[in-house]
Amino acid sequence: MPNHSAMPNQSAEVKTLPWLKWFALAATILLLDQLTKLWIMAEFSLGESRYVNGIFNLVRAHNEGAAFGFLSDAGGWQRWLFSIISIVVSVVIAVWLTRLPRQRVLEALGLSLILGGALGNLYDRLILGYVVDFLDFHWAGWHFAAFNVADMAISVGAVLIIIDGLFFQQAEDADAASGAKPEKK
């Protein structure tokens, strides 16, 4: 007679890697960023701009610095500085994602967007020596700094982490201090 107690329970939940979906999202952001940049490089010459509507143009720009062109005229060393910073930040975020509790969805979403964006711009810096920007918003003759999909992902991710920290993290900390157990999802 077989020992049924030693057999695995067929109805037991399959253990998944909860962070895997967040790495998949980061990879999707990286892919979308690179595909849009490849299209811009194939269709536009450097500096070329195409009118889309009264507040938006597509333009091909090369940024050798950081956000808003910070240190873009520094002579080349900034490429390696920003690459090292991107690598360190990406590793820290990857480790952070693997250790994040499942219920921290908003934080994980923000981190994934930042990771995908950081990797997208890192790829440009390492392969091209500059970051390709192409989204140009303007109003009444004033142009916001051109940016790309990676920059959008980083910005949205940062906002999500701030929202999580301001509104949801404080509630979890208050629950922990009062001895309440967090709700499982």
C-alpha cells in the first residue's frame, strides 16, 4: 500500500518567483526604449526635427551628459561616470526587487520602471557614447529638454516610489508599530 502522506499535494500552490514579472517589465521598457531609438536613428539625421502638433515635435538629439544635458560638454569622462552610476544603481535595484515583499506592488513597479530606463540609457552610453533623445515638448518658443522612453520610465518610476513612500509606506509602518499584521494579497 503506497504511503500517500509522502506524496506531494497536487493542490499545493506552485512556488513562483514574484520578482520575475518585475524583471520582465524592466526588460520590456529596455526593449521599447531601444526600438524607439533605433527608429529615430534610422529616420532622422542628427538635429532634424519634425512637427507633430502645436506643443510636440520629434527630434534627434544626442546627449553626452545626464538629465537636461548636465555635464554634456565635460569632454568625455562623464560617459564613464554615468555608466558606472547606472551599473551600480541597476545592481542595487535588482537586489532590492528580489528582496521586496509581495505586497509592495507600487514600489516594485516604480523600481522596475527605473531599472528598465537605467539599462536603456546605459546601453546607449556604452555602445554609442551618448544617449539618443527624441521627444521634444515646447510652448510659446520655449522647449523642454528632449528626452526618451527610458527617461519617461525613470521619471514615472521615481514618482511611484515617492507616492508609495509618502502614502503607503507610512501606513504599513503605523500598522507594524501597532502590532497589526499586513493584509496578504
